[in-house]
Amino acid sequence: MKQKTVVIEIDEHGNSSLDLEGFQGSGCSAVAKDFQGRDAVRSVGNKREFYVQVTATTQEQERK
């Protein structure tokens, strides 16, 4: 299974950024939304991996 990494950076003004590595497709959006909570999002930039189609079998394996 591919390693997943979440990188959160907070600058001196309190602005934060979230970088998700090892996630693909809608799984990436779900994780980002969990971290977002009720905070407002100013901009979103999707990496190439976001657009990869993930099969149901792959998603089940990633949950384990």
C-alpha cells in the first residue's frame, strides 16, 4: 500500500495550507474536508493524482 502523508503549514499570520500526498481521486477531497471542518477555503489546487480514477477495490484496500 502506498504511504499517505498529510502536511499542514501555518504561517506567522495564521494562514494555513494543507498538502496531501499519496491520496487519489475523491479520497483526497474527503480527507481535505475532514481537516477543513467549518473553516473557509480561499483557494484549492488539485494535483495530478486527484484526477486518477480509483476503483472500488482500491478504495477498500486503502481503508484497511
